[in-house]
Amino acid sequence: MIKGKFIDNLPKVYGIYTGGFIGFIILMAIGEQMGMSAKAIGVAFVAFTIFIYALIGYLSRTAQADAYYVAGRQVPTVFNGMATAADWMSGASFVAMAGGIYFKGYGYMALLVGWTGGYILVATLLAPYLRKFGCYTVPDFVGTRYGGNLARLCAVIVLTVASFTYVTAQINATGTIASVALDIDFKYAVYIGLISILLCSMLGGMRAVTWTQVAQYIVLIIAYLLPIFWISNKMGAGFFPHFMLADEVARIGELEQQFGFVKNSAADLATVPKGLAGITKAHSAVNATPWAFISLALAMMMGTASLPHVMMRYFTTPSVKAARKSVGWSLFFIFLLYSSAPMLATLSKLSLIDPTLSTGIIGKSFAEVQSIDWFQNWNQANLMFISDFNGNGTLELNEFFMGGKAVVLATPEIAGLPYVISGLVAAGGMAAAMSTADGLILAIANAISHDVYYKMIDPKAETAKRLLVARVLLVVIGFAGATIAAMEIQGILGSVIWAFDFAMSGLFFPLVLGVWWKRANREGAIAGMVLGLASAIWYLVWVRTGGSGFLGLTQLTFGIFGAGVSLVAMVVVSLMTQAPDKATQKMVDEVRIPTGRTVTGK
Amino acid sequence: MSNAQKHWEKTRSLLFVTLAIWFVFSIGIFLFAAEMNEVTGPFGYPWTYWFTCQGSLGIFVILCFWFANRQEKIDEEFGFNERGDD
């Protein structure tokens, strides 16, 4: 059926794969009709998809450094776009984003703008130049451009701090989904999630991660879009929700007016289980100050351009030109999901609060709501809660509480979709979290194995030994992440946003100025990375321990302060010390031209 | 001025144009979010709401491809185009 090289047959291979996956969904739907239990369907979905990823991971095994670190630099633009999108869209994007929009509305949607707008910075300032540079890792660029092991080490440290913050959240998400779908204790589910993640990356490094990420993107986008279109059609809201939900958005505004946002007393709120929230903010009205919105968007944009696991995806394209195009495709594939999240939030909210809809629960009596099947399920799963604060026996808007994850996980069930969709959504969430975790763990392990071990400790190491070290590190970092994830320190989204702030504080300006400012030198870059990261951590600790902060920067946007310090430190120190030597200046000139050999000579 | 320098000049002006458009749709318009949301925009959504969930995002996608094409033209003009692959 398939002849010739794998790379030439990609559309065919993934076409067959997509067809097979849709076939599997249909098979499960038939199974459900024939009496297959909900739990069996959930297990089948998660197990089947993980098996496929592991198979791809095994088939992509390699013993070559080039294939292990940069997938042999032959990933075509569109497929790299899909892989980047999967790499990028984490468990948080998949499971928590629609929930965030549902609860916080406009103020939260700054993340949508930030997490897409950042790619313009990636495409214009960094990706093509770093591709031309020909490095294996992001610290590799810093180390070679600025020279010296200290600069390299600083970059490794910033990378590790940012990526590790991020990866615990992803392993946590795989654990959450695995524990729900497979019905096992979270403490063990975390390690099942971890093993699935490692199966994808251990044997083939970047090459295996690339091809599993493409497969994961296909699963996650089907799992996200199918329920939205289905729900929208079922509710009669419009067959193409993105263009047709204006009436629904307006209707939510009307209902908000009608119900009003009643503030609950602190004593009442204390009875609500942790992690659940009520609707307290307008759905489509502007509910944040311009600066609150802009600062959050800006922090996310600069963070996007500094996160190494995304940047290293563009090292895998065949050319500089392809790297640029590939950013466009990444953004397109991300856009498909992000532009759908607000639609899901709208449908979900309307179906719950509109008393004229059969699914609406606001305005019904408590006894009636408590007898609904899906309410009982999600109440038991600790994602929904009601309490009659005013004692009138009728459910009011301020008496209904829900977990953010429920918007994605529970809406299909509320809308009365078959259980096969819930199984599909679980598989999608798993794919999203796994693909991001893989990219992150690989970024950390590669930086330590390539930059610390090979470049600093043992430059004469043979390829086999280097790859062995890389794989051992992969496992060690994975287990460290899982162990911390098992402690459940913070919510999924909180730590994701911190990762962006850490990354931009330490890496944004050293990377950008490395290409765009010839005068930037080693001392400046080191000062920029060290002071940037240190000031960011200081600010975060200060705000978390009751500090008032300044310029309206919160624990979500502290990266703007860190990056500011980094910029000033880098410019001042660079100008106070000697200009980079001729060879370095020539290197920068080389980077700016797309043609010719890569700077590292590979 | 050498060929490479001219190429870099043009590359830099493309960067400024691209970043200016980026600035308008990621930051600029949100300075007027409250006023803009009073007006009905595409598909009947309020303007600001539409920008945050589709408009700005879609514009970024188009901008990204537009930038890649312009940069390729600049590279070709100065003889720095890469052969083959896509």
C-alpha cells in the first residue's frame, strides 16, 4: 500500500490514520448502541490512542544524533505546523480554556490573543534565524552566539525552570484524565500518564515526538470540534457555530441582566467545595481594564516567543523558508481550536442557565435539579455543586457552582450527546496533555544532555553514549515531574502561566538581541538572563506573600517586570563591556542570510 | 552598501511593518475595548468580543503567511533564495 520513503508518503499515512480513527469512533458508537458500558468505552478510547502513539514512537526509534535531536531536519511545513500545534496546546488549553472563558469572560480572553499573537514574534524575530543557526537546542544558540560555558549554563537553567514549571501541570493533566477514564486512583494514574508519555519519546527523541504529535493533533482537534458542532446543531443554535452564535451571546447578556450577579456572603462561599466557582462576570461585556487585558496578552506573547519546546520545533524543518511558513501553519492549526473555545463556553453557559431550554437548570427547584442524572454524576466527580443560600427552594444563578474542567468534559453529556463523545473528549484531552509533556520533557533532557553533558563535561563522547545519557535524563526528569505532580500543589492553569513569565524574563531579550543587535555580548546576555529570572522570581514571591506589586503587574503578568529588568541589564552591561569580536559579528551576519551552510556547520 | 546589508535593511523594514500591524491588533484596539464593544460587528457579535475570539486571531494567521511570502520575495530579490523544498 505504501511505497518509497516515509516522508514522501506523509499525507497518505496520516490520511489512513485519520480514517482509521474515525472508524474507531463509529465502532465505539455501535458498541454503545449494543450495550457497551460507558466505562468500557472510556477505557477503550484512552487505551487505543495511547497504543497507537506508542507504536509510532517505537517505529521512529533511532540511533542517530541528528534524528534524535532535530528529527533529521526534514519535517515538511504543514506537518511541522500540526506537531507544533499539538506541542503548544496543552491539557490546559484543551480542558481548562473554555472553562476560563465561561467564568471570566473578556478578561480571560486576553490569553487567546496572547497565545496566538506570540507567533508573530516567533515568525519575525526568532524562528527563521535560529533555524539558520543550525543548533540542536535553544541554549546551544545562546552558548554559540555569546560564547562560553557560563552563558550556555544560564540558558539551560532558565529553560529548566520554565519548562519544569510547565511540565508538572501537563503530567498532572494526563493523570487527571487517566484517573477519570480508567477509574483508578490519581496517585497511580499520574505514573500511567508518565509511562505513556515516555513511550512516545524514549526511543526516537525528536523524530518520535514529531510523528506522535501529528497523530495527537488529529485526535485532539476532532475531539474538540466534533462535540461543538454537534451541540450547536442539537440546540438549534446554528450549524456553523463560529459564525452563528451572535443571538446566543446576546441572549446570555439578557439573562445576566434578568438574574443579576448576586454576591454571596463569605460564610456561604466557604461551604462551596474548593476549585468550583459560580458565574460572577459578564459573558461578552468588557469586564477588565485595558491594562489588565493588554498586560496579560503581552506577557503571553513574549512568553510564547521564549519557550524552548516551541522554538525547537522549528529546528526540524528542511530550510529557513520552511521554518517561516511552518509558523504560519502552526498558528492556523492553533486558531482552529482557540477560535472554538469561546463558542463552546457560550453553548455550555446558555444550555445551563436558559430556563426556556430543556437543559437549563437555573430557576428549577432543587429537588428537580438533584434528580437529573448528569448533575448527580458531575456532583459526585466534585465538578458541580448547588446550595440553597436564600432558602427559597429554587436554584438561582449565584447558587450554582461548577469546576472549570466541566465545561469541556460535561457539556456533551448535558446536551444529551451519546457517551461515545465523552470518551472521545477524554482521548483528546489525553492527547493534548501528552503531546505538550513530551515536547517539554524532551526540551529539558536535550538541553542537559547536549549542552551540559556533551558541550561542557565530555565533548569527546560518542553518539551512542550521548543518546544514552539523553534517554536516562528523559526518564529521570519525567519521574521528577510526576512526583511533584502527584503532590497536587497548584491548579493546571496557574503553573502554565508562570512558565510563560519565567521564560520571557530570562530568555526573550537574550534570544532576540542575539539576532537583532550585533553589539550584544556575553556579559550582557549573562546579566540579562540572571537578573531577569532572579527579579521575576523575587516579584512572584513578593506578590504571593502579600506584596502590593506595582504597575498593576500581578502573579500572572510578573514576566513583564522580569523581561524589563532583563532588557535594561543586558543593554547596560553590553555597552559597558567590550564589543563582541570579529568572528562573532560575522556569525550574526551569517545568521541573517537564509542561504548557505548553517552557522554551526551542520 | 553591500548586497547583504541592503537585504538586511529591507528585512528590517518588513519587520517593522509586520510588528506595527501586530501591535494594532494585539494591543492597540484593546485600549478602546469598552467603546468598541457597544457597536455590532461581524456576524452580529459585539466588535471587541469578536476580535478576542476570532478577529485578532484570524488576522495573526493571515499576517504570518503574508510576512513569510514578503520575506521570501526579499530573499529572492537579493539572490538569497533557497532552492527546492517546501
